[in-house]
Amino acid sequence: MKKDIILAGVGGQGIISIAAIIGYAALEQGMFLKQSEVHGMSQRGGEVMSNLRISHHEIASDLIPFGQADMIISIEPLESLRYLPYLSKEGWLVTNTTPLNNIPNYPDISSILEEVRKVPHHIALEADVLAKEAGSAKAANIVILGAASPFLGMAYEKLEDAIRFTFRKKGDKVIELNLAALKAGHDFANKHK
Amino acid sequence: MQKLLLLGDEAIAQGALDAGISGIYAYPGTPSTEITEFIQNSKFAFDNHIHSSWSANEKTAMESALGMSYTGKRSMVCMKHVGLNVAADPFINSAITGANGGMIVVAADDPSMHSSQNEQDSRFFGKFALVPILEPSNQQEAYNMVLYGFDFSEKYKIPVLLRITTRLAHSRSGVVRAESVRKQNDLKMPEDLRQFVLLPVIARKRYKNLLKAHSAFIEESEKSPFNEYRDGADKSLGIIVCGIAQNYLMENYPDRNIPHPVLKIGQYPMPRKLVEKMADECNEILVLEDGYPMVEELLKGYLGRGLKIKGRLDGTLPRDGELNPNIIAVALGKPDTFGLPVPNLVVGRPPSLCSGCPHIDSYAALTETLSQLSNGRVFSDIGCYTLGALKPYEAINSCVDMGASITMAKGAADAGLIPAVAVIGDSTFTHSGMTGLLDAINDKSPITILILDNGTTAMTGGQDSPAFGKIENICKGLGVEEAHIRILKPLKKYHNENVAILQEELAYNGVSVIIPRRECIVAIDKRIRDKFKNK
């Protein structure tokens, strides 16, 4: 099994946490992993992306070639479109529909969502709302991860374990909240895929 | 042994700890910062008294590392590529003095300028200094090269340059550690106590030694585990691949069988015999290297006659920017791949000053103060506040190198641009601004300097600022008149007061220093979270 994933968002939205959770689950299954991150200047509220590659075979490049990503996972709708050149024909776009509007020329959100719907395989969900229902708006990234979970090629329980591990120092309440967020996303994707 | 999931930077740091360093020296700079931070956060480093606090700049870091090497202990010094410009003087001369304890210089290059003002290739510096260079292709090799590099450094008594790029520095992968951790060296003075005295009479001898050693370095490169000739049946093309470019090449052959001979380079100076073997066997050579076409130029020679060399210089690869698997696919004559086009409505989202950032209020006051004067008077520097060049602020007119704000403002004032303004951050000021301030004071230059003091090195993630609590005294000590050192609180409610103070100082015919002081809001947030965490 091999999955090439583009993670997209705005600096501070938590794409590195998603990468860490998928990465932990992959390593626990003895998979290889390469994950390229963005540090430095672009973190200041700018566009950020990360290349996450997991495979049962050794991985060569730190970068995913254009047109070959299995998935784009985005925490922000505008950002989800920026990396479409990476997506393969069969690939899935999983994105939040809640905009983060920190630029003066942010495009009309309905036009953005129209473009999202043009992508043959897509899941678009209001992750911020689902996260709030699960207990905290901060867990929007985990809702998105849940929505991506049916396409990751790994058992759902492995992601749950990874969440328990990732948030182990934050107490049971935070773990439960994030598990609920994961499930909310997961259920949504299964209903709409 | 268990695999650790490490950034390239972290793999280097772990390698340094396992190789028995006694100290690491650095000034923060993307993409090199995480090397030093890993050691600062290491319990092992703390328990073993390994030095890891930040230096004022890359030059002081390089010199401290050399001083530690002088005593026989192992040292590492880390910087981003442009930091090596700051440290160039001690770096070039350290090749002549040589090392005593093992010394590795890490330079992290940034092709495609993800977070930098240029994409200079540090391998040229290594070649210039005549030191051996190591260039890893992945995180495991980065770790292994640190252990190898310290051995090499101690065998030949020479500093070794480890060159990485952003993509390796900030990419995570599995790393297996060595079975045993080496002990730190004991204090042991150089055998020749004049080794480090570069008086011409001694330097001439040392330079001849270095030239002699250089032949040995080439021999080492021929048999290095990091330089590998892999044969291939199709000799119409030979491929030379340096550092991380190897991964992009392999990506194009999913079964990992490359039909052409491949020479993988991870250690310089270039292994001459291996290159000649390829030149003898192949009709054409394709050179894949991230950064400048250093190897390509070397092979081409001045006139470019003879063997056909393909790479960045003949247009086979783009002349600038980072390599990737697609660029290499096209160079190999394979089909390019592409997903969907980016919809037209997608606009850029550049980084910006955080909401609540003190710099926003400082720029508001400065811009209003200057609104009555002609445009283009603000010389700035390297830090978060460089974002003041972008909309909606458009408040600064230069960003060149660490410390250039004060000296460029001085030069402009010397030429008659009065008043001229410099805007510099607190840690940039102590990095390279203090000496320029002395020049301005000695000439009584009519410039107004804003030292934006947010109490941290913010751009690189909030490291301790070497300037903390010292700025006024430094300015006074250098000779700024006390009446012209003014502290502001950059907040909206003090805007009018701040504008008034700026106006007063702009009118002064001499050096004024204005210090808008308010803590970085990301730093406050982090401080509160840490406090909460520790409860």
C-alpha cells in the first residue's frame, strides 16, 4: 500500500498535527514515511502545505510528483484548490468549507465551493461546525482527518490509537473530544462519498 | 535498534550528540534552526553539559566553535546559507588553521527561496575554502555523515562542511541510530601551539599543508561510502546526481532499476577517477544537483568542448529553483504528469504580520510621521517586520542583509537624504547592527533608528534574543546621547504621542534611537501556554 497526500491550510491551522497522527498510525504498521513540512516565514498566516508519503516500500522522493497525489486534505477551502495540479485522476479532495479570510481579496466563497464540486472525487464539509458539536472548534483539523479516513487505506482503529497517543498528555477529556471529532468527519465522508 | 522519525535537521543534531560533541553554536535561521533547538531540548545534552545557547551571530558562532575545536573537543556550528556569508572570514581561515577537536560546519541552503533573500549554494564556499564537503541525500545519510564527518575532521585536522537544503532539513523520515554513543573528547591542546596563529610566515606553511591535504581529500572521495558508481547497460547517457536530487531520480524509476550508469555524489572534492570512468563510458552526462550548477560547470570546463554535459546550463533543467521529480522526468525524456489546473479565482495568501503584532502600531506611527515628506526613506532589515513591505503597510524600502538598515540609512544620509530612517529588530540589532550604529555616531549622521523590541527572535519561531534587556545600555555605551534614546509603547491608544516623539527625533540633526517596546504576541501566547502546561 502507498498513499501520497498533500496537506493544505493556512499557517497555524494544524496541518502538522494531521500529518503527525497519520504518520504515527503508519509507523505503527511498519510502513515507511516521508513528510516534508513548511517552517519559517510562510507560517505567519500564509499558505502552507506539507507532502506526506506513506508506503510499505521504501520511499524515494520527499516531494510528491504533480498529478500523482492520492489525496489533498485541506483545512481551508481556498487552499484546497491551490494544489490541484498535484492530484491524480482518481484522487480525492477532502476539504473544509469554512473560509479563513485573512486577505483583502479573498474570492467569493460560493465560487470557491463551485470549483471544489468540479473535482470528480471530493468531500466538502463544514468542519468547524462539526468540531464545535464534538466539543471544540479547535478540532476542525481532526474532523477533516476523519473525513479523509475512508481513503487512507488503513483501519479506522489505527487512527483512533494514533489520536490517543498524540493527545496522551492532555487528558481523557481532550482525547474523547478528538475521537468524537474524528468520528463526525468519518461518518460524514461515508455518507457522502 | 528502533527507528526514530526525525527531520533532517534533527537527524543532524542526534548525530552530533551521538558523535560526542561538547558544544553547538548557532544563530537562528530557517531552515537550520531546528538543529540547535533539538540539542537545547535534549535531556542528554543538558545532563552532559553540552553548550547549546544561541550566539549573537554566525561569525561569533563560528569562532566559538573553532575555539572549542582548538581545545581538542568536538564542536558543531549551524547556519542558514546567508549566515555563512556573515561567518565567511573565520570559515575560510579555519581551513588554514585547521581543527584540533573535530569540527563540522552545517550550512542549510534554501533553493527556491522559501524563506530567504537568495539561493546561493554553500558548496562554492566549501570549494573556495578547500575543505571537504558532505551532502546527504536523506535523513539517515545526514545522521551517518555527522559521525563520519567528525572522524574525517579529526583524521585530517580540518573543519568539514555539511551542506543540506530546505527540503532535507524540513522533511521527516525514519533514522536508525548508531549502536553506541561516543564520549566527549578530553581537553587536549594542539600539538603545535602556533597552529592557529595566522601570521603570514605561519599561514604560508599552513596553506601549503592544506593544498597537500587536498589531494588526500580527493582520494578519500574516491573511496567514500557516500560516493557510489552504479553501472547500467545503457551507456548513451550517464547520470551524476548530487545529494537530495538522487531521490527525485529514483522516484522516476518505481522498480528502482535505472538503465544508465549513475554516479551518486555525497562527498566533495569530486571523486575524479569515478567521474573519468563515466566520461570514458558514456556519450552524454546529465548532472542533477540542487542549487547552482557547480558540478556541471566543473565538468564542462571553460570552453565546453568535448563531452556533452546536460544540466542547468544548457537548459535541460531550469537554471534556478529547487529540483523535483517532474523536472527530472522531463530531463530524462519521460512523460510529465499534471493534475487539474489551478482555478483562476485562486489568489495568493502571502504571510502577514499577526493581528495584534506590535510592529503594526510602530509602522502606523512611522508612516503617519513621514507622510509629510517625500517617499522612500525607510531602510529596513531581516525579521517579521520585513513583512511591513507588503500591503497594507508598504512602510519600508529596503531589506538586504542582517544589519544593513542602519548602515544604508547612514550612507543615504551622507548623500543628503535627510532625514533617513532605519528599522531593525532587537536581535538583528545585536546580530549586526551595533557596529553600524558606531559608524553613525562617530559621523554624527542625521538618522533616526527604530529598534523594534519585541523581546524575541520572532521570525524563526521565538528563540531567546541576545539583546534582551540590553538595548539602551548598548546604545548609551556606543555614544548615543541619552536625550535621544526614546522608548515607545506601540499601542493604538498611544499613537498620537508616538507620532509626536518620532517627529521630534526626525527633526534632530544627529543619531536618534527610538525603541518601540512590546512583547511579540505569539511569544506571549506561548509563554502563557507553557505556564499553564507546567501547572
